[in-house]
Amino acid sequence: MSDSHQHSHDATAVTNKKHKRVLGIVAAISAGMVFIEGGMSLFARSTALFADMLDMLGDTMSAVLGRYGVRKSERWQAFASLAKGGFMLSLGLGAMAAAVSTIFFPILPLAGTMGVVALLALGANATCFALLHPHRNDNLNIKSSYLCIRNDMISNVGVALAAAATYLSASVWPNILVTAIVSGLVIKSSVGIIRDSVKMLRHSAPGKKGQDGQAAPAVQPEPKMKRSFGMAIRKIFNKKAAPVKASDAVKNVSAPPPPAPPAV
């Protein structure tokens, strides 16, 4: 191995090690906030805080998959992503159902607890955002986690505003509205994850890649008949000339030539 190749290999190893360390810190911070927001959402009776916890859970799973799935096969990553999408979709639908049930059975959440936890989650996401920002364009895993953290900071601000509105208005509607918005975003992102995972699974299935690396069907379909029965019938009746009968051919050979016109 040449010196340039060895240097490139060492630089890649150092970069990967740095990425794993950053993603590990992000996963630890996000996982801690999942437990805090999950418990406090039950204590404060806030569906908006629970929906925000789902976003934090998505950050945790993305960071963990990004850290431990680097050396795994594409098919393994697709199955892991599919499981994540299905799990997040079920939780998002549950949060949406909780928001709908709150309309019929309104429960006023504890605005103070709701606001403090939302600001704490905002601080945690801001820390993760600062850690990922220098590496945001290094690879797809880092960029995905970076964008998820950025979107979650917006959700944190929304929950904090809903807490302030709940405190000022003594109404359940700010909590319901923010829950519907955040859970809707979770459902939308989950559907996108599932769709991309299914595409990746189809692409990475055994026998799906040809020699040129392009996706190809695992089993070649049977060749279709080039001519259908109707085409064969039309061909018979669309011939340029009909076959000459044998009797007509004999008559044509034995018939004398026409007489020449008389000379003037």
C-alpha cells in the first residue's frame, strides 16, 4: 500500500471515529430526554409534550442507527429503518388519537411543567445541534440526524408557546392544536421512512443487481408472444396477392396470345 493510500485510510478511520463519538453523545442526550419528556407528559397530562417526546425518540433512533449501522449491509440498514418507521408511525397515530380524545374529554394540562420541560428539551436539542453542525455535510447519516434535530427545535418552541397560551387562556385548545401538528409531522416522516426503506429492500434483495450495478429483476419474465392470434388472422387476409389456383395457371399458359392489329 502506497503512502498516499495509507494516509487516506488513516484519515477516513479518524473521521469515522469522530462521527461515532458525536452520534453517541447525541444518542445519549436524546435518550435521556425521551424518558424525561415521556414521564413528564403523563404527569402534566400534556399530549403536546408526549408528541414532542416522539420527535426526540426519532432523534435517538436515528443517531443509534447512524452510529452502529455504518459497517452493516444495506439490507440490514433497510430492515432497521423499516422497523423504526413502523414504530414511529404507531406512536404518531396514538398521539393523534389522544389529541382527538382530548376534544371530547378535555383535561387542562399543567402549563408550568409543560413549559419547563419544553425549554429543557430545547436546550438538549440545541446542544446536539451544536455538536452536529461542524459535520453536517460529511455524510448522509450525520446530515439526517442534523436535520431531525433542527426540526425538533421548532417543535420544542411550539410546545413552549402552547404552554404559555394554556397558562394565559386556561384552555385545552393550545395543547390539542400543537399535538395535532407535531403528531402529524411524525406520521408524515414515518410514512416517508417506510417508503424509502421498502425501496431500499427491493433494491438490495438477492438477485436484484446486475453486473453493471443497476437494479435488475431477480427472475427474468417469460418472453411474450410477438404475434397474437388476431394478428395472425389479419396477416392471412392482408396478403398482397392471393395464391393462384392450378387450373387458372394452366389456362393462362395454354391460351394463345392476342392477334396483332392489321397493318395500314
